Amino acid sequence: MGIIVWLIVGAIAGWLAGMVVKGGGFGLIGDIIVGIVGGLIAGWLLPTIGFPIAAGIVGQIIDSFIGAVILLIIIRLIKR
């Protein structure tokens, strides 16, 4: 059950991040992967720097979105 939630949250966050970072989308599967990795990054990074986000599914989506946007920007800078 947890994996399904991760995929759904990752898909939503990756899709939103792809919309925000123009030209940084990688298609549906790529956006899901970026959303999941971004969620892991944000889940570790945000509490570490003292910036926790709300709990629950909405908080997970926000965390994943922030992480996915950061990850897409980094990937875009590296590709240049």
C-alpha cells in the first residue's frame, strides 16, 4: 500500500514540477521518478535545515513538489 501512495504522490509532484520548470519534464514515468527522488531529497533536507512542512498526504505532495523542482533545476543546469 505504501508503494502505491509513493507512486501517486511522486506522479502528482513530478507532474507539477514539470509544469513549473518549463522544458524540464521527462514524460510521465520520468516525472514520477523525479517526484519520488525529489520527495526523498525534500523529506531529508527540509527537516534538516529546520523547515518542516505539514504532515499527511498534502504535506508529502508539497515536500515532493519542492524536492522535484529543486532536482529538475539541478538536472537542467547540469544538462547545459
